[in-house]
Amino acid sequence: MSEPASISLGIAGRYAQALFELAKDAGALKALEADAEALGAALAASPELGSLIASPVVARDDQARAMAAVAAKLGLSELVTNTIALMASKRRLFVLPQLVADLKARIAAEKGEVTAEVTTAAALSPEQAARLAATLKAKVGKDVKLNTTVDESLIGGLIVKLGSTMIDTSVKAKLASLQNAMKEVG
């Protein structure tokens, strides 16, 4: 990991820990979880918002006003809104995506959940997702939240990443394995 990325993660981690502890003490973890989801979705959906928080050219006051408007539009809690205002005043908004990811991880750990990154060739039906989550829960003994993405280049099957474990049952991987075996023979 590069030094600037490491510094960003450290900054985000400190804000996330403080925000998490304050919300936990106030009994507002559910609200914090909803705020983290909403903020994460807004950052993912709007490249302009990402540019705004990362731009050194935009003045602090302008960033603070824009983020206050975003927080009001998303209906974020007072705790999160105040934290964003503090981050804007300190020129720390660029770590907002890492802050959201850190908060989600802390909340999941508090709830005893783990997140599985699932990549499929076609979108999973709700029944398939429920069966996969139940199977993974039986394996790890914790509730499993699925973070699914679709990659049509897999042709078929799926790739599951759960912690340090990766299970690749995709047709693409099987074809690559067969190709390597064929190269060894000839």
C-alpha cells in the first residue's frame, strides 16, 4: 500500500472510530448504519460528488455548504452531519469513501456479520442469494451479507470472496485451468 493511501486510511479510521463510538454510546447504531449506506450510495452514484470532495481547488466553505446540502437531502443524522462539517473545515472530505467503508465494517462486526464479495455471470435471484447466504452462514457460523456484482465475462458460475478465502467456480476459471493443462502437455 502506498504511503498516501495508508495516511488516508488512518485518517478515515480515526473519524470512523470516533463516530462509531459516539453512535454506540447514544444507542444510534441503526441510524449510523442507514447514514453510511445512504452516503455510500450517494458517493457511488455521483462522480460530481466524488470530484467535489477530492478537489483541492474548491474552497472549504463551498465544500462545507455543498456537503451540508447533501446531508440535508439524504436526511443524515445530526451526528453524521456534524462530522462531515468538521471534516470539511479540516479539509478531510477526501477520505469520505474510506470512512463509509470503515463504518460499514465496524457496524457489521458489532452485529456479528461478515460480508462476502460475490461476483456472478448473471444476476442472482432473491432465492439464489438467500440460499448462498445460508450456505455461507453454515460454513462460517455468522450472518453473511452478500455484496454482489455481475461480470458477464465469467460465462457461468460465480466467485465468492469471504475474508481470506476465495472460491472460484466460474467457467472462465475452468477454461483457463484447462488451457494451462493443455500447454503443459504439448
